[in-house]
Amino acid sequence: EYVNGAWANISGGTGNSFTTPTLTATRQYRAFVACSESGCGTAYSNTGILTINAVPTVTTNAPTTVGCEGVSKTITASGANTYIWSPSTGLNTTSGATVIATPSISTTYTVTGTNTTTGCSNTATASITVIPDPIVSISGPSSVTSGATATLTSTATGGTGTCVYQWQSSTNGTTWSSISGANSSNYTTPALTTARHYRLTLTCNGTACNAATSNVLQISIIAIKETDIKGDSNFVTLPEVLLLDKGNPAAINIFPNPTQDLLNVALSNLAQGAEISLRLFDATGKLVSTYNAVAISDSYTTQLRLGQLAIGLYSLEVRIDDTVNTYKVAKE
């Protein structure tokens, strides 16, 4: 091997063939044969020159791209003369400097670039991450008492980029209107007195992302058939307390109404020793709760627990001695 201006023997290079180490620069090699018999000379071969060519630096213009299903990206390689791409899935061609990739799942493409003059090759990669299109669903109560609000929540998956929520309402489930300012994942309705339909759209600005529309949630207004003091029947949907018999001089206060659990019943102007009876009926007339007590002063307060009862309207019968008042109570 010719090193530093002189030939040097290569350690171990004594056979009729020789494999060089990994070369990073041009080298010159020769071989010689020397015989031990008297009078024999040394024979030197011709010089072999191994020229080391640089490996091409292959790059792509889009090493990473993120988009939704259907994302399409033009990828261009440079740094060599010919190019081969793999895998072929989602590519419009597997050769040439430029390809169009439209994968259905996240894919990393490898391009092998070759310098046709030297035969040297190198590789580069381009990854396309495919995110599923956004999906959104909503949930909330299917009915409320008139004048009550409803809180609607959403669950969203998929999509990329900046995603925008838009709640919409409809009176018939066909014609929809966007609700001004309702751009959060959850939404609380105004006080409802008529049935409404709600849905949610989710729009993401990531590459190739399609807008998502949720399921439709219909909220109806609870109505209960009441019989007033005269025996007339009608459907009552108002949430306020309905006093059917005002003959009792005692003051009766029921709150909060509507309630989700505890219902306070506060009585005043009572006669000492007055017998108190509370009976709660559901919409079918079934007795669901009772309470009895005796007043030891001119006021009395107790609580009824409604948390375990179904959402709807109930009739609360308040009996003080022989006087009966009936109230409508809304359970949310």
C-alpha cells in the first residue's frame, strides 16, 4: 500500500488475494513475489488505484406530514440521478424524483437515490401520519320541566389542526341554526319551554379533514295531567308551585323547586300540636314518599329526599290537621 509517499507492506497481506478494509479515501495497491532460491529476484505487479467516490446526500422536501384520511402529499427527492421509492402503497409511481403519496394509514416512505456516474447510493425518508377524521357525539337529558335548562356534553376523537365546535338547534330536527357563542365542547341551553333538537358540528383545519356532525339529541318538555280543586283536568307544564287549596291559614314554603334532590318544606303560623302529613305522588298517582310529624311550635321545617326518584313532575300533598294543600314539584 502506498502511504505517505512510500510503499509499505500490509500486515497479513501474504496471500494471492486481499480484501481491503473500509475505505474512505483513494488508495494505491500493488503485490510482489519474492523467492528464496539463490539468484531469484523480486517481481512487482502493476499498481492498482482504488478511487473512493462520495455517497450522494439524498433528501426529501417533506420529511413529515400530518393529515386526515385522504391526505395527499407531493414528495420530491434530490441529491442523486435516479430514485426508487418504497413501499408502493399509496404512491402514484415508485420511480422518479417526484411522487404523489395518498396513504390510507400512517406510512413512512423510503427513497433510494443513486449517482449513475459512480454507482453510489443513499436513502432518505418521508413520513405521512394519517389521523382519522373527527368524530363527535353528544349526550344530555331527553326531557326537562318547562323553564329548566339542560347541560349537554360532547365526546370527540380524531381530527388534527385547530378544531372548532359549533352547537346548533332546531325546532323540527330538519332546519338547523347555529347558536351564537356556543363554541365549547359542552353547552347549557337557555330555559326551555318548548321541545328542541340539538346537535354539534366539529370542524378541524388539518389537511384533508372533513367536518363531523354529531347525533341529534331531542329534549322534550315534561307535562303532567293535574286535577284542580274544581275537578277540571288539564296538562300543566309550568314549573312554579301550584296551590290547589288556599283554605289553610298556615304559611307553606316549598323550595328549591325544581330540585335535583333535597326539597325543603317550611311551615309557619302553625297551631301548637298541629298534625302534619306530607305525601308525595308520581304522575300516575302512585304514592312514593310519606312523612308525618306533630308541631311543637308555630313553625316546622323538614326535608324530603327526591334524588332516587325519576325525573318528572310530582304532586306533594301537605295536610295540616284537616286542611289539605296540593303542590306541583319538579324533579330534575
